[in-house]
Amino acid sequence: MKLSTKGRYGVMAMVNLALYDHEGQVALKQIAEHEGISESYLEQLIAKLRKAGLVQSIRGAQGGYKLAKSPNEISVGEILNALEGILAPVQCGDNVNCCHNSSCKVKPVWEKIHTAVNDVVFSIYLSDLIKE
Amino acid sequence: MKLSTKGRYGVMAMVNLALYDHEGQVALKQIAEHEGISESYLEQLIAKLRKAGLVQSIRGAQGGYKLAKSPNEISVGEILNALEGILAPVQCGDNVNCCHNSSCKVKPVWEKIHTAVNDVVFSIYLSDLIKE
DNA sequence: TTATACTTGACAATTTTAGTCGGAAATGGT
DNA sequence: ACCATTTCCGACTAAAATTGTCAAGTATAA
């Protein structure tokens, strides 16, 4: 039940972008330095965020990244989903052995956890995190 | 944010034990067969559950395992904690890089997730899962 | 005393994580 | 036109965690 650095770094980077949103685009190098993350690694992560439509890139010299939407339109849930995939603790039903004799008595537990996590992350927006 | 098989198998095994609680101890082999889990692997998991005081072992021929407490005294949270450790998505503060320039603006997010997950798992007891 | 079952510890294949690296393409400034 | 800067893309890799397997030993009931 741990979050990988993908999700953690991703949210950190997005908060960073939100903080400097008014200044136009920010170079990846800046973010990497600000947050103490490897630039090469962050590249992979931000590529996913771009494909998910959360950030916008400006190529070339003096280029960089900026939020694709307003901070109050980007939830932490979107960020985490883009980087970590579905946040369910167990994906029952695939080829995952989750119910034999216990005949899926446990499935509702995983669903409740999933719902609880989603309720939290999709109700927190970047704008909530950068205020004060 | 996935649960490993440790936690999943552990809860399944405990539900199994709860189902057959009235029949006295159940052999590990039975549980492994019922749930489709490797017996050798389950051995490791149930050892942790025993050390956490959740199951009780009866050695010798016709031996096996049984719940150490009543099903309504054992929560899913206890089981998961015994097998997966703390369920926090991020453990900020260690040597984990979680806040630099974003100066821990994200920390409350991880805490809320942790709280939400705990609220769920510590409010569900084995007795809830085996009824009906 | 023997079969059953728990206990321990070492080992190992596979997958995931957490990056690294090199180069190509785009763009603004000189 | 050139050059420094920066994004973009794909392949590669070391380390760690996961998910087991296996062998040998210990305890106990029948």
C-alpha cells in the first residue's frame, strides 16, 4: 500500500508548477533542482502528465512546462491516476486469485478502500495545496 | 498503491479460519487448498499472524491453526498491519524526499489518504465478512 | 514410534522500481 | 546561419521487492 516515487514526485512537480504558474513556463531543470529529483527521471514522469493533458510543453530554448488547466481544475487524483494507474488496492476479477473458498467475501473490503482513497484524492485540487 | 499478495492472502486465510472457527483448528494444508495458495508461502504469512497474536497454533498430529480471538475482535486493519506494515502511502520525515520547494504542501494529502484507509480497515471485522 | 504439522532459514526466479544515457528535434537569441 | 537551450524518445540497467520454493529440524498426538 505504498505510493511509488512516480506518484510522489509527480504531485510535487505539479505543486511546483502551480506555484510558478503566473510566471509562464518553467524548465524541467528548475523543477528538478527545486524538488531535489533527478532531471532524467522527472522527464519520464512529466511525459505521462503531458499525455494525460495535465501539463503543456513549450519546446525549444527558454521553453518549459506549464499547467494545461487552472490549478482549481486539476485534482491530485488525476495526477496520481496518470502516474500510478488505478488506485485500487486489489484488482479482483483479472487473473488475480482473490476469492476461492472465501468466495469473494473480501472483495467489498478492497472496494471500500478504493472508494475511500478516491474520495480523498479527487476532492483535493492543486489550488488547495498552494494557498498559503 | 497496490496491496501485495501478503495482505490479500492473509485476509483470505483469516476469513477461512473464521468460517471454520467452530470446528476447532484447521490445518494449513486445508486453507492453502481452499484458497488456492501455495502452502509453503502461506506458512510464512501465518507465522506473522501468529506473532501478531491473531492466530493460535496447535502443534502435532491433527493440529492446525485457529483464531486467537473472536471474529468480532479481529479487524482487517490488524491483519493488514501485521503483514504489510503501516498502510501509509508515504512515510514523510524519514530519509524520504517528500518536500523541498513544495515545502511539505503535499504532506497533508498523504496523511488524509492514510487516515481514510485506516478508517475503513479498522472498522471492518472478520465477523462482518463471514455473516450471510 | 511414527505420522502429522509447525518452524526456521536459505535460496531463487520474476517483476517492479528508480533511475541513467544518448541522441534527435524544436526554438529563441545573436 | 549558427548555437545554446530545452523538450522528446527509446533503450538500457542496477537494485530492491515480491513471490515464492526447498530442505531440514522440532514438537506433539495417536
